[in-house]
Amino acid sequence: MAYLGEEIKKLGFGLMRLPKNGEEIDIEQTKKMVDRFLEEGFTYFDTAWAYAGSEDAIRQALVERYPREKFKLATKLAAWIDCKSREEAVAQFETSLKQTGAGYFDFYLLHNLGEGRTHFFDDFDIWSFVKEKKAEGLIKHIGFSFHSTPEELEKLLKAHPEAEFVQLQINYGDWENPAVQSRACYEMARKYEKPVVIMEPVKGGMLASPPESVAKIFKDADASYASWAVRFAADLPGVITVLSGMSSLEQMEDNLSYMKEFKNLSDGERGVLKEAQVALSKIPLIPCTSCNYCAKVCPGDIGISGSFMSYNYLTLYSNLAAAKNQEAWLVGKHGRKSATECLKCGKCEEVCPQHIKIREELERVVKAFA
């Protein structure tokens, strides 16, 4: 089905995790992946100004090797990264044009709106800028990627009807996750009739090796764990494409094997995925809902909910490095202090609607991440 007048197959090539040769992107390997992707009829490539080396790599692997009409290229502008003026922010667009050599962008996104990042795009009047570039033919479709609450998403969609599509983090693991709210954000986009590009369908690779209780549910199926995650996302109505951040030819071939002739899930397959979601929900986690009442009274400005979500991530996927990355983002990058600096005053516990023993749980976080 076409969205925004574009016929696009349901698998997109996310260019954030390209193969590496040492510290550098492996261009020759990337070329092979691009060739296989296009060979099977897929056309959507997703990069960003903020993905180090990615725009330059896709120029060499794709743009300089194929006619421009053979592919769709998406990139993004991150006004919240080291920009002190409108000029610095909009310069990212010209840099992206130069680095990709694409001539124009089929899909252009304002990158990672939500929370304290949104205001930069308003302060620098970036919305007017991208509309001007669309009028000039340098952008075909305007959208934004988003990581926050459905309530904030609704405010954005009301304020900016010019946004033609939304890119959301959606996967079966985060569908009811209170920190991500995949389902609620997806339903909000549908409410405003915005088609969706899906990112993180395999949750950064975590759902490619799910917890044992979940893996058991899938074990009798003749399909990879990752395939269940990607197909869950592709099965949703209103989806333009599902981005997979492929970093090897093997991952590419696996994705192509089940997406080149994609058919919607059967009722039985949806039932299996529901079982998997139930199994995930039974894993004992800190019952934090990220209401952040605790943050309002914490004299130490500790990133309590971020610490808990990161710890839960560790519990679910047994990946300490990934959990620490989550903590760095949800705590440090959100301007909060580490759990190691907790004053143990107990004010947080007085207001927690989930009655969590916050001080004890923060001690567990500190020990796990030490």
C-alpha cells in the first residue's frame, strides 16, 4: 500500500550501525549490502547528520553507484546538538546535501523531538526552514522522529500539521513499556492520520536474543527471533516501512528472507507474539511507571526513573553494556545525577504511587552498574 504517494516496501535499511573495518565504516561491505537490498526491490535508506560517517558512506555505496530515482533517502536535522543559532542548525541541511551528494531528500526529519530537545526547533524556526526547502524541491516529505510521551506527541501534531509522517520506536517488547509507550504513541499518530516509519523494531538487537522465557515461545517456529520482531512492526496498519539497523550481510540476508514477500501475520502468529509479550511482562521488574513524582521532591536531583528503567533493561536482556548506555541516556543526558549520589532522605518514597522502596532499589542499581 502506498503512503504519501510513495510505493515503498516494508523493510528500510537503517544506516546507524553500518559494518566497521576497525574504527572506520567498511565501504566495500556496505556496497554489497546496498546491492542485495536493491536487488530484492527494497528502496528506503535512513541516515542522519548525527550518524558519524554514515552520510558519507551512503554517498559512496549508493548515491554514486545508482540512478537517483532508484532509491528513497531519508536524513535528519538535530537542532539540539551543539547549536547556538539558527544558522548553525540549518547548516546541517547543507552539510547533509554535500555529504550524501543526493541532490534532494525524499524524507527529511527533525531528529529526536521530545522533552528538552523540542524547543530548539521552535527557537530556531526550523519548521519554516524545512517548509521552504520543500517548496524549493529539496525535500519531498517532512516528518520528525520522536522519543517521549503520547501527550507530548499530540501537542506536536496539533502545533505542526505540516508534518507528513512520524518516526517512532515500536517493538513488541516496548509495546506497553511505560518508559517508551510504543502502543500509545503509535495510536496517537494514527489518531492524527500520520503514517509511521518504525525504528528500533528489534530494540537495538535485544529482541534478536530475547530472554529465555520468550525464546521458548518462538523455538518451534522456523524463523529467527529478529524476524518475529520486525514482522510484528510491519504488520501494523499505517506503516510506511520498518527500519532495521543492519551491520552485516548475514543480518541483511536474514531480513530479506522474510520481508521480500511480506505477508501480514496470521491470527496464530499474532497469538504467539502475544504470548511473548505476556512472558516479558512476567519477568520481575521494578514497577516504576516513570510518573516522576519522585523527581519533583528529590533534593539531590537523582535520575530515579531512568536508573530503574536501565536496571529493568539489564534484568530483561542480561546485557550490562547496553543497560549502562541506557543509564547514560536516561539519567546523564537528561540532566540528572547518578544513583550513587542518592542522599537516602526518603522523600521520594513518600510520594511514589507504586510504593516502591526507592532507596533499596537504587542501591541495587549502584551494585549492578558498579
